[in-house]
Amino acid sequence: MLLEIITPQKVFFKEEVDLVRVPGENGSFAMMHNHAPIISSLEPGIIKITQLTTDRYFELLEQAIVEQHSDRVTILATRIEETYPILVR
């Protein structure tokens, strides 16, 4: 499915992905191919995307909106940055 992360300044990310996990208002949730259509608000937190066997992480610094339909996920964000997972032992 196609994931687009769009900010007011630019298209921050636009690639095919296998899974997107986002920080929803009532907890995180994931979307995969053929997910039911959804529009939801997002809270600041970590977005995890999986492409084949590789994971990438982005941090939402402010609230955002996600829309998913027809195997296309669009995240409208004002502030976002790529980040790396923190390992806690």
C-alpha cells in the first residue's frame, strides 16, 4: 500500500509499505493492505512502518490526521521527524 506523510512544507515520505502503526487517540493501531477505510486523529508519538523486513520510525511532534482508503494511507502532520527505536533492557 502507498503511504504518504505530508507536512505544510513538503511531501515528507511517499513509498510503498507493508504495515503502518500510528499513535491513535485511544491507543496505537496498525493498517495493512486492504484495511477498511478509516479517518482518525493522531496523538504525538511514534509511527512505525514496515517495508518487507525493514522497520523505520517517525515521531509525530504534534497532533495529526490519518486517512486510509483504497490501499493508500495519508498522514497530514505539521511537525514530524525520522527517529530510531530506543532499546530498553
